[in-house]
Amino acid sequence: MTNKLQNDLLIRAAFSQQTERPPVWMMRQAGRFMKEYWEIKNKYSFLEMCKTPEIAADVTMLPVDLLGVDAAILFSDILVTPEAMGGILSFEDGVGPRFANPVRDRAGAEALQTDVLPKLQYVADAIKVIQQRLQGRIPLIGFAGAPFTVLSYLVEGGSSKDFKRTKLLLNNEPELAHLLLQKITDVTIAYLNMQIAAGVNAVQLFDSWAMALSWDDYQHFAHQYNTEIIAKIDRKDIPVISFCKGSSVFAPLMAEANPDVVSVDWNADLRQLKDRLPQGVAVQGNLDPFVLYADKRVIKTKITELFERMRGQPGFIFNLGHGIMPDIPFDHVKYAVEVVREFRY
Ligand code: CP3
């Protein structure tokens, strides 16, 4: 697949090969900041969109066609795996994700299923439709949630500000936490390998809420499982990107898990961080997404400053430190992509 790509900037940068400019894509590039997204969203629920391959493909293609990014990312969600395991999931406007049956005890943990690939077949089907539409123009990124982040949604029953119940579980009942994390890990390995078999060109592991953890807890409850997942992915020529909020602190551990790319939040000086990582580990990031609210001249200046800092460094993918917010003006996002595309090393 990869060697047939017309634009393989992302793959080359991920493998720390020289590129003429940094590749650009943005987390949450297929979302509510686009009126074309709302035209679809007004007709279907979010989960219907994820589960209908033609619709998931339509949404995946929006930023490809409207923004000119260097990679597509599968339109789906990190919570489709815990849903397949038995979580009763809904997404309500203004509320975000909810599990009606949060997992808080051993019976709940044991009830979770792990033989769930048949239930996720719609994701493999979506990947095939997307690849037919892309025709090898740019790579398609598949993804999954990392076990700790997925666990937090299952335990809290939704989004959380302080992860109080999750941390209570880790502290009071570490064995139960490990049972849950191992089940999620097993599903995640099978799920990412299913995506690779279906044709994705790269995969990203999202550990969005790792920044809630102490150094020791990150090692025990996140790093260990992320390492197992990365070791057991059928990588071939597929780069693996590891993302977490908290990477400014955890990047050295993230690199130990052996991904090709560490995706970095906006707190870090990207150059200094990269210099501390082993040779051959690429970085992705790390513009503060709030910059995209600002005037275009500010957007250009901030991107240029980041590029000057990274000049001469093979192994750099431009992205945001976290996802695009829904109320960022579309033309600012488009402008940021143009600024990257015009840059030359
Ligand atoms: O990046 C992309 O454009 C691809 C699609 C994608 C979505 N979710 C679509 C989505 C990806 C890669 C995700 C991953 C995801 N989902 C993460 C990790 C990335 C991150 O942001 O840290 C997390 C934590 C989730 C869980 C999730 N899904 C939350 C917390 C929410 C609600 C918050 C919000 O932004 O509304 C979602 C819903 C969701 N996932 C939407 C989209 C486009 C919004 C659905 C809608 O239209 O209402």
C-alpha cells in the first residue's frame, strides 16, 4: 500500500527520512468546525455516522478535499472498542460520551467481552471504502484509544475533569484495574491489526488523559500496556504514532515503548524534546490549537517559529498539540494548512 502512495510525506517523516517540507494533518480535522460536517451530522447520530461505512468515508474525506491535508484520519471514535466490549454508549449534544453501565466492580469487569472483532467489522468496511476514494493520494491513519484513557471513560461513565473514580480504582483496587487494562489491551491489539489488514497506512494510539497520572502510575497503568500494544501490532511498513496529553513529561517513557513517532502537546519546546529522544524517533505537533482562533498573521508567525526551531530535523510532522475546537473558524484552519504547504526546508 505505502509504496503506491502519491504523497507519502507523512510516512517518510514518520520514519525520520528527509522531506522537502513537514507533512500536515490535524487531530479532529473531520469535525464540527466544518459546515459540511454539520450537513451530515444534522441527518444522523454520531454513532450512526461511525457505523455506516459510506458516511464515515464521506466525513473522512471532508478535510482531504476542503483543506488539502497530507493525511486522512479514519472517522470513528476511541470509544467504539469499549462499546463493542459491552459498554452502553451514547453521545449527546453538549454532554459528550456517556456509558449507561459504568464499570465499577469485579462483576462489571468480568462481564466485558474481548472477542469483539465481528462487532467492529464496520470499521474495516469503512477503511476499504475510504481507500477506494483516496486512490493512493495520501495515507490513511487508523487509530485506537490507549487502555488507560479508554478505562477512564468506562469507569467514570463519561468525560471527567479530575478522574476521581478512575484514580480511586487504581489506588484501592489495582488488581481490578489491571484486569480491565489487560482486557482493553487485548482488544486494542486485535482491533489495530484488523485496521492494518483492512488497509490503513499508519496508526495512532490516543492516550488523551495520561496527564492525569503521576510518573509511577503512568508506568504501571499506561506505559506497560501501550508497550505491549506497540510490540504486538503487525507493523510491517506502517508507522506507529503515540499521542498523549502529558507528553511534555512522559515523552522519554513513550519513546521506550518503541513507536515511530511521539506526538507532543503544546507545553514542550519541540526541538529540545526531540533532542532528548533516541535517534530515529520522530515527533509530531505541537501548535497550541488556540492559536487558530487568532489573526492570520499570528497563525503564520507561530507556525513559522515552530518550523525555524525544527529546521534541519528529519522526523517532524506538523500537527496541533491536541484536537481542533469546534468553534475555530474554518478559514483559519485552511490558512494554517496553506502556510505549512508553502514552507520549504
Ligand atoms: O480526528 C479526527 O477528525 C478523526 C475522528 C476522531 C473523533 N474522535 C471524532 C469525534 C478521533 C480520532 C477521535 C478520538 C477521540 N474520541 C479521542 C482522542 C482524541 C482527543 O481528542 O483526545 C477522545 C478522548 C474521544 C472521546 C470523545 N468523542 C469525546 C470526549 C467526545 C465529545 C467531546 C467533543 O468534542 O464533542 C467525542 C465525540 C466526537 N468524536 C465528535 C467527533 C467528530 C463530536 C461528535 C459530534 O458531532 O457531536
